[in-house]
Amino acid sequence: MKNAAAMINDAAGALVGLIKGLIVASVFAGILFTLPGGWGNPIGGIVSLVNAFMGGGLAGLLALLVFASFIK
């Protein structure tokens, strides 16, 4: 029973890691490239990212915590 639970836990951890990686890759792609849907201005993306942290208040703090969680 412990082996099955460990296998399910490992599979769920791998799936969450994959989803995190895809989110990070799409954010960086949106900053660096022009993507369909009109998002992806390189300078504007970086400026808006910095402004979100500097002037966002609680939302800026939460965004910073989300980005910091990807560093592991």
C-alpha cells in the first residue's frame, strides 16, 4: 500500500513540475517574443513585470512569491 501511495505521489509531483515548467516557459516567451493574441512585447513585458512588483501592493508581493517559488 505504501508503494502505491509513493508511486502516485511521485507521478503527481512530476505532473506539477511539468505544469510549472510550462507556465514559466510561456511567461518568458511572452516577455521575449510576440505571441498570438497580441501579448509579448519584450521591453513592455519587462517594464510591466517590474512595475507589477514595485507598484502592485499585495498583488505585487503575491506575484513575487509565485516567481520565487519557481527558483527551487
